[in-house]
Amino acid sequence: MGDRGRLVVPAELRERLHLDAGTPLVLVETPHGVVLATREQVKALVRQSLRGPDLVDELLADRRRQAAADDAA
């Protein structure tokens, strides 16, 4: 951290991540520390955390099992 509160990102990391001057970055506080990410990385993290089981498919599968059980009875 610089004397004016500016964060310094090492050149090798900037090159590897293709970060140019002015690239918007996001600081996210987590229980494990602070994460520095680009907006695109944050979007990907949010999408991944929201990804889960498809409730419609689960309900259809459950209904099909119930129908099969009813037909067998």
C-alpha cells in the first residue's frame, strides 16, 4: 500500500492478468481475508455461487417418480 492509500500490484501479476492502468478492480472482504478481483472475475464468482440444482428438473423428476409409483400400484 502506498503512502496515499494506493494499492500497488506487482508488474508480473499485472502482466499475467492483463491488467492495464485504469482497469477497474474490486476488493471483496471474505472471512478468509480480502480478495482483489476484476469485475469479470467477480461476475464469474457470483454466477458460480448462484449455480445450483435446477428446481424445475427436480420437480419434474419427482413428479415422474410419483406417477410411476402410482401406475405400479
